[in-house]
Amino acid sequence: MVANLLFFHLLLTSFLFLAVGVYSLRHRQFNAAIPFGIAMLLLGIFTFLSGLDLLCPGLNAKILLMRLRLSILPFAPVAILVSAIENANRSNWLSRQRFLLWMLVPSVNLLFIWQPRLESFLRNNYKLVDIGFAEALAFSNGAWFWVLLIYSSILAFVIFGIQFNTMLNSKGIYFKQILFLNLGQIIPALVIILLATGKLNFFYGYNYAPHLLMLTAVLNGWAIYRYQWLFTSPMARDIAIDLVNDMMLVVNESDLISDANTAARRTFGIAETDIGASIKNLLPTWEKIREDAQEKETLRKELNLPQISAKKIYELNVTPARNPTSQTISAFVLVLREITEQKQKQEQVQNLVRAVSQSPNSVLITDSDGIIEYVNQSFTKLTGYSKEEALGQKTSLFKSGKTPISIYQEMWKTLKAGKLWKGDLLNRRKNGELYWEETLISPLFDNNGEIVNYISIKEDISARKEIDEILHRRLEELVMVNTITMAAASQLDMESLVSLVGQQLEQSFNARSVLIALHNQNSDYLEVPYWTIDKKRVTPPPLKYGEGLVSHILDTRQPLLISSNFQVEAPPLGHKAVFAHQYGYPKTWLGVPIMSGQQAIGVISLQNYTVEFAFTDDDVRLLNTIAASIGVAIDNARLFRAAQQEIEERIRAEKEASQRADQISVLYEIGHSITAGLELETVLNSLLEKCKQIAQVDVFTVGLYDSASDQISFIKFNDKGKEKPHIQLSKNLDNYMTGKVIQKRVLIYVSDCDDETNIKRYRLQHTTREHARTYLGIPLFRGTDVIGVLSVQSYEPNVFSPEQIQTLEIIASQAAIAIDNARLYEVTRRRAEEMTILYEISMELSANLNMDQVLRNLFEKCRQLMPVDSFYVAIYEETTHLLYYPLFYDQGNFKNIAVRDMRVAPGLTGEVVMSAKTLYLSDTTDVTVAEQYQIIRIGGTPTRSFVGVPMIVRGKVIGVISMQSYLPNQYDPEQIRLMETIARQAAIAVENSRLYEDARKEIVERRQAQEDLQQTNQELQVQLHRVESLQEELREQAIRDVLTGLFNRRYLDESFSKKINRMKRKESSLAVIMLDIDHFKSFNDTYGHTAGDELLTLLGELLRKQTRQSDVACRYGGEEFIILLSDTSMEVAIKRAEEIRRTFEEARIRFEGQELKATVSVGISIYPDHGDQPEALIIQADQALYMAKSNGRNCVVAWTR
């Protein structure tokens, strides 16, 4: 009976703690509420476990409950300490390092509780004793118990000290809050300490300390419910005072500063050391102020504070703080508020009547029905109506009919609601002229709150609207340029390209005629691929270059606009009236050059045949930008057409070769096998095999001759089946047999190279003892030019017969064609790849207006085309002569390079900018290069080969693209030409990006004012997110086991009941698997705790891999693990457990050169078959685990009743 009463007392205490904890957590906006609520929940669980201890029989059960209580209890003082610090408004004390230090002892305590080898340091000698109404657990305390007791005592006194200090600084309800909190915590803490130290005796051998915790629960609950601790804390009062914008000071009876809020400290520069200083230092007239304040409840006074600002005016409110008993003044509360603006507003109100009449803005006052009662002089100037004409009229007098009715409806709805309305209206003056006005209308109320008048202030904003329209038009122009550029970049066929551009221009400009002319430099004629008049295509014959306005623009490379008097202005510029008889003369004529680098390659012309001055300077600028952007696209189309022609030429050559092969039927198979492949290596290998079929060939070589450099390069050198690296001959070619064949241009056959006659005749020199005896060299011709030599040799003399030589000569003629075709194919293939990448570059550059992304894409494409060890893009600002490096790549990384003044140190980049020409240095380490150029190392590894290409837009250099290599002589003319083409595209992309950025900045600046208003709220949101993120991190640390990464027992306790409730709702089953490593203590004793930790880590990794996301795998303690499997039957649980057991048995760890392993025993229980409470399911799984241990370990046992 007594045990039951004590149990229900503890159960009631647990309920009170849980209620207080949950209530506190629901008010988490108060910083102290979260740690306080956690502490109450921990104490509630502690008292509940203490109650279970009364009812649970058996030594093991009581030891388990004792371990659970000791695991929970040390964390409660830490949570209470954090709550006390937050309540005292000392959040700066809560650093991460201090918190981890406070958590150290409770965390280490878990090891002493759950590690069997360490438990004796905490408690030992467990036994059951009969105390009359129940069995109690008796034990001896170890050394760690006293460490834990001392630690908890220190925390308790620190908590008491913090709260006692807070209580002393509080009054009224705040004092009572802290008093009850202190009493509820210090009294049970003292009793528990006295019991532990033996100063108090147990009641009949029973530990009644948990029952005293009801006092804590009741007093804490009373502080919350009765005195509203979570709502009216001293901290909340301090924060409120600190958040007040007014300066607040407290001055004691000795005229010394005793307190100051944040605003006062910041304004007066008051430091902590200034508290206690004389108020006269801040207010020199304090004596007079104090004398006046003693006679009044609150003294209000205006004054200046020169030490802060000579121009600002402040209102001082001084309130004496009187003793309630003696009514003597114990202190003065000073409140300072800046009223400069308020005073100014008062003066403004006084001057309002004068200001309204003299205001530069139009002022209009109407009655509640909109009838005009007053207008000022500015109104008459703005509208053109005199005062007499306007008075008595409705405001609809000024309506233009252009403002949407919805705006007026919204305006009257706002005004009728008594609110201020502001908006833009398009009205009409008396003379009929339209104008924009910004209108601010405010209702005026009588004493009854009824609207009697409306006052309207109007400002003429026509000029601002015009500027907005210009900005909008500029943005539309940029979009149009980008659209045309992207469309042009997507076309590689010249006819499709010019048609697409022409159609876009017809849609975008006020032009009846669009003409696109291109200069054919080969024929020196002007081709007109696109010309429309009234949207009808015109096909004129090619025009002779040098005549007409188009030629004038090509020569001057400048735009030309003839807005009027075309028949007078055009002839002096070279105009010939060739088509005037058919189409007449244009009224307005506009033409701009299409530039490719610094060369004009064509002209775009717009004409209007009906209106003079049809085009503006903005049209000239816009058309010039479009022409610059499509210049790159036209270059690409020309290159693509040239590549197509090369491919067609190659196809034609292949057809001729095939026809010749058909004519020689005897050599058909050989010729076909040689010429069938277009890969050079395939052709050479096939040629070698065919020659071996005809004769005994030991050495086979093919050398190609470059007449420009007088060099021979061996592209094939096979000696008895072994390939030798490519060999080059560049000097004294007549000393070599291959050189003799090239010089003589005839076949040379030496039957025996050791014959003295042959040695003298051919000046043979043998460099090795073993050398070829028979030599046959056949010249390879392309037309009449010798392009190389095919040589077959044998280590035996007199090997080749005349028939074999003749056949080999015919093969050589076929080989020359095959090799040349392969080389042409390689060049064509490389050109095709280059064209593809050029097309991709053009598309990417045109599709993106972000500078950084544009340059990154450009670099990646260039790296595909040519060897690039170092790469940079420099942007040149002509006005400042500064060089910027938005992209610099070297040693595999992107780097930041400082801005450089080109006038101080031009370097190679400056040379390219000033010359506006490509600069190629084959070796920068050459002495002559260093003498001629200034080489500046701006970062990275020194390079040898340097190529710098200018980026030119409309004849001006805007930057430089440079590719470099660590090796000398790395770039050929084709690669440099390709880089120049890329630079032209990049220049347009960079300029477009600049234009886009300028337009974007204009829009951003207009929106900046609105964004500033939202900045404060955003910063508060960021702080909130940071707090939530920190809470999430602490939560993750609290529920994870550090060693294995699995959930810990705390998380298991939190989630187990939730899992059961979820399964209950779903009417499903939940499997509980308990694992224990067999002989783990022996394993630790044998190999050490480090090996044991690695074994635990291995098992943790296995469980993470073997469990689903919906499962819960946790380390229950020591070498014990528990897994909760949702929606799992007993059969599936046994199968899953067997997989885990078998996988762990097969796993190994390597430790100090040894392969170690272990096994696990597994016990299983099932909800709801074996119980509906976590404790019951764990106990039954543990008993099944015990049965598995008894059955020899390393097995799985399911619980059975």
C-alpha cells in the first residue's frame, strides 16, 4: 500500500514536470523557455523512472532503472544553467566552447554508467534490501560519483548565484518570479547533496529525494502560471528598454549615473567604466534641472547638447523616483528624445499657408464632392486655367481621357476610406496639350471624423516620364540586338543568314527598303544577297566596287545618314542613279559598315522613300551595333562555305583517284587497299603490308618533304617490324639517300650498299655494323612537285627484281595520292572540328550576357581547339588606360590578377592594345624578344610561346585575348587565324555584356530604394535562420552516437513510442531487434579498446547499410544495439536479422597487421504480439538475446511466451 502511494506521488510529480516542460517549449520565443523546458522534461522522466523502481522487482531491473536515472539527471543542471543565463540577459556567456565544457562531465558519465569495466568507479556492490514496504537497491559509491556530485553542486550554486543576482535587480512581479524559481531549485538540491554526503539519513532506508522534486515542479509552475515568468521576465524588460530609441539615464541622489540604455550609451559614448560618473559631465546645467525637477512630477525641457551636435534639439523629461514610504527622492529617470525634426515640422506648419501659395508645386483643394475651392499660382501655370476659371469646377475639367478609369476608381476608393492616395495621371492643359503629373491627395477630417475636403499636391513629371520612356526603348533595343545576334549566330548558310537578318531589320525599323551588300575581294565587286523594297525582293546585278554610297561607307568605315535633300547630298559621295528610274529616289538613306576586325566586309542600308528624317541618331547607333554583331556571323558563314568547298574538292579528288585505279586493273586490289582509308596511319600500315607482299622488305620508310623549310619528316620508319620515332632531316639533305631522291626527282636503286662502286657513286656512309644492303627510293609526286620519298630496303643484297621495282613504283604513285588524300582529310577534319567549335562559341557567346560565364565558356572552347597552358582575357578601359583581367587561367586554376595602368607598364598586352594587331612570340626567352618587348610576369609559371589577339569593336580595341604555352614554337598560322576569329566573336559578346550590364544597373538603381526598405526584415530573417540552424545542429549532436554514427539511446527513447503509435494507426507490426557482440569484453582485453572501437564502428556502418530510411538503428549501450523495423513481420525480421548476423560474421577489420573478426547474438520481439510498450518490447528482445547467448551465441532467437 505504501509503495503504491509513493509511486502515485512520483507519477504526479512526473506529470507536473512534463506539463511545465511542454508548456515552456510551446513558448519558445522566450530564449530561456527551451532549455528550461528540456530540464523539466528530464526531471519528469527521472521521477517517473524513480516510481518504476518502487514497483519493479529483481536486482537487474533496479540496476537498469538506476542507470537510466543517472544517465538523465546530470544533464538537467546544464539545461537549468543555460535557462538562468538567458533569463539574466547574458547570452554572450553562451559560447560553443563553454557549452561543450559544461556537457563534458554528463557525457563522460554515460561511459561510467554503461561501460561494465568503468561502472565500479561510479557504483558497485549492488544488492537488494528489504525496507518494509518494498525492496530497495543498496550499493557503494565510487570515486566518479563524488566527481559527479561536486560538479552538480557547483552548477547548482552557480545557478543560484545568477538567479539571486537577477532577483536583487528585479522589483515587483519580477522579484517574485525569480524567488519562486530559486526556492524550487535550491531546496531539493541542498537536500539531495546532504543525503549524498550523509548529513541527512534515509527514511527507513528509502531515498525520498525524488519526492522533494515535487516542490520544484510546483514552485516553477507557480512562477510560470501565477507570475507569468515566460511573459514578463526582467530580461524582457531590459530588452524593451534597450530597444527604445530614446536615450534613458538613471541618476542617483548623489548625481552619479547608475544606469543607461543602449541608445544613451551609443549617443553619449558611455562605457562600462563610465557608470558611476557624474551626470554633470554630460549635462553641465544639471544643478538647475535638478532644482526644477524636484517641484514637479515630470519636468519637460528643450535643450541643445553641443558635445553631440550643435544643430540638434532635444527634449528632456526628468521624473523623480520617490521612496513609497518616505516620499524622498532616491533617483532621477532622464529620458532624452531628439525633436529636431518635430520642431522643424512645427515651423513648417506655421509657414504652410505661405508655402502653399508660393509652392512651386501645384496645390488644389476641393470639397468632399470634388468641387474646386482653392488653387495656388503654380496650378494656374501648370494647367493654363486662371483661378476664376477653376474655382467651382469639378476636377474632371483636366481629364484627358488617356488615364484608365480603373485608376480613378482605385483613387476614390482609397480616399473614401480616409487614406492617402498617390499616383501618376495623364491630364490635359487648357490649350489641349497633354502632360504627366504626380499627384498626392489627402483627405481632411472635421472633429467628427467626417471627410470635408481633399488637398491635392501635383508635380509636373513629363520630363521624368520621357526619360523612363528612353530607358525602356534602350532596353528594347538591347533585346532586339541580342535577338538578331542569336538568330544570325544560328545560321551558317550565307543566303539563310542574310535573309534572316534582313527580315528582322524590316520588322524593327521604320524602313521601306532594306539592303545588305557584301564586298567580294576576289572579284572586287559588291554582291547584294538581300534587297527588298516594300517587302518585295530585288535582285540587282553585282555592282563595281568604288561607285555608289555603299563603296563610300566601305572606304570610310563610318556610318552615313542622309536625312533630307538626297538628290543634292548623295551625288558628291559617289551615288549613281542606277535604279532611280525604276524605284525613285529615297527621302531618307542610312547605311552602316559591317566590320570584321578592322576590315569593312559589307554594308547594311535602310531607306525610306516617303518621309524625310525617318531615321534618328539612335537608329544609327542601333544599326551600327547590329552590323558589328553580324560581322562575326558572316565570317563564320564564309568559313563554313570554304570548308564545304574543300570537302567537295576532296570528294572530287577521290573520284579521280578511283577512276585511275579502275584503269589499272592489275593493281586494283593494291591501289584500293592503299587508298581506301583516309586515316594517315591506316594508309601507311596498308602500304607497308602491300609492299611486303610484293618483295622482301626489311626496312620501310616514308619521308615527307617541306620545300619551304627544306626539311624531311619521316612519318613512317619500320625496321624489321619495329616502329621508330619520327625523324627529321633539316641540313645537308644531299648526304642522305632520301635527300638525293628528292633532289634528283627520280627513282634510285642501289643493289648492294657495300659495293665500293656504289659507295663512291652515292657517297654512302654506314653508321652501324648491321645495315641495309639493298636500297630502293621512289619519289612521291603531287603534280610536278616532289612531296616525299617511299623507301624499301633489305638486309640482303640484290633483292628486288625489275618487275618488283616497276610494281613498287606504281604503288608509290598510288601511295602519293593516298598519303596526300589522308593529309587533306586530316586538314579538312580539323577544319570541320574548328568550324563546329566556332559555331558553338558563337552560339554560347550570343546566348549569354553574363560576363563571367561568357569568358569561362570562351576559355573552355579554346582549350578544345589548341594547346593552352595559360590563358587570359584583359579588358582595356580607354578613359583610364587601365587593364583589367576578368579571367586568368594558369597551372590548372583560375586566378585573380591586379589591375594595371598601361601607361606605367604596358607589357605584351599593352603592345597588342596599342598596335591593334595580333602579336605572336614563338619563344619569349629569346634574347632578341626581351630586347624588343617589355615582358611582365603577372602570375603563374613563365611561358615560352605567346599569342595576343586584340578584341576590336567599331574600330576600337576593348581588350586582348592571350593563349600561351610552356613550350616554344607551339602555335602555327592556322591556330593564330582561328584565335583571331574567336577574338572577333568574343569582342561582340563582351560589348553586349557591357551594354546589358549598363541597362541592368539603370533598372537596379531605380529599384534600390524599395529594396532598402526590406533590408531590415531580411536581416532579422537571416538571424532567425541562423538560430534555427544552430538548434538543428545541437539536436543532431544530441541524438547521434559519436563513435558509430547511429542514433543514441536518447533518440530511441524519443522515437520508440511514436513508432508504436504510428504502427497502431496503420494496424501494422513493429519488429525490435537487439544485437550484442559476442565476447566483446574478451576482445577488448585481448586487442585493446582501439580495436574494440573499430569493431563497433564496423558494426555501425553495417547497420546503416542494412536498414531502411524508415528504420531506426541505434547504439543502446556498450556493445548492445537495437533496430526498430517498421511494417515488419516476425518472419521478415528473422530473415533481416540473419542477414545482419551473417554479414558481420564474414566482415573483418585490420588492426596492427592482423585480420580480426567477431560474431553477434540477436534477440527479436514484435509489436503487438509481445507487448504495446517500449519497455516491455525491449525486455523481451533482451530475454531473447539472453536465450541466443545461452544457445551458444552467433545465432538469432525470436521471443516466445
